[in-house]
Amino acid sequence: MSWISIAAHAQSRFEDSFTQMGAGYEVLKYSFTGGTFTEDPLQGVPYTASASNSNSLTLSAATGYSFLLHPNFLLGFGAEYNLVDSKSSSYTITVPGASADGQFKQGSATNWVTAIKNQDFSVYVAPGYPIGLDKLVFAKLGYASTKMYSGGGDYDMVRGPLVGLGYKQVIADFDWIIKGYIYGFGEANYIKYGNVYFSGATGSYAASAANVRVGLGFLWK
């Protein structure tokens, strides 16, 4: 077998630009740091807060390019946007003792503020291991951003690291107007967002998101 034929045999179909759509399920978990209210009539009153997990469907679109740096190593770069906002989750605020505010009496009150994240965007690198021409195992290492509600009608942009694992496989050739390959993929991702600081109170909350997705993509040739 000649050197040229060996090189051709080692070429992965995933060395090219790609566009993909994925659908899946995401679990968003909140953690809180308590503080005190900073506005009347509760100024100086301490509180604690909690919220249940928010579980949502996801629909993402991504695009990028992958380079074959070695027959056994492919490096991809991508950008992804989630087209669906997360479901909201109402905080439970616990205020010790009585207060002058009708919403907060002794004990706890719910629906003080509602958390939601939207405009999810991430950029990442994706080192991968090609399996023959048509299969790829990959990891994702990146940085994600989203807007999350901080109270008083305000949204804060928060960011954090993203890690993931996935698998892609070419399932069909495409040769009509444009040429390329259609592939299927599955992946799992984890994101740890930074703190969101409350409006009208000290303290903050943070969120972490875990999701799984499956979808279809197109390799442009």
C-alpha cells in the first residue's frame, strides 16, 4: 500500500466545517447564599432562600470547524446557541420573625422572585478520536454564558466553564444542490455558572446545568 493510499485511508470525514441541531433534556440546579434586604420596609432583615430544580427541554444549534492534526487526533472549534429558555423556578424565601411587609410574615413565603435563564451561548474546543472514516468520539471544553434573573426586572449575564462528552457517526451521503455528509450525534454536557447577585438584597445564587442531547448534523464538502 502506498503512502498516498495510507493517508487517504486515514482521513476522517469529520475534518471539515459542520452545522448541527440537537434536542434534549436539561436539569438546572440552584444554590443560594443568604443575606439581608437592603430596601424598605425590610431593610436589614435577614433571609435565606432555596429553589427546586428546573427541568426543561433544550433545542440547540451549533456550527464550527474541525482540523485533523494526526490520523488519531482531530481538534474542533464550535459555537452553540440554545433556542429554548429554561422553565422558571420560584424561590422560597425564609424570613425569621415577623415583618412589616404583607408578603413576608413569620416563617416562609414563596414566589418572591422567579429564576429563569435565557440566551444561552457557548464556545468550545472539541478534541476528538476518529474511529475509521465515519465515527468520532469527542470531548468538549468551553465557556458558556446566559442571562439569569436577579430581581427588580433585571437580568445579569453570568458565565462559567463547560465540559462534555459525545459521539458522532456519519449516516448518509448528501448530493443535491450542495454536497456533504449527514451525521447523527449524542452528547452530555455540564456547565457551572457564576453568581447572580440579587437586586434589593445582599446575597446571591448560582446555577449548574446538566444536559443530554441527540441530533443531526451536516458536514460541508
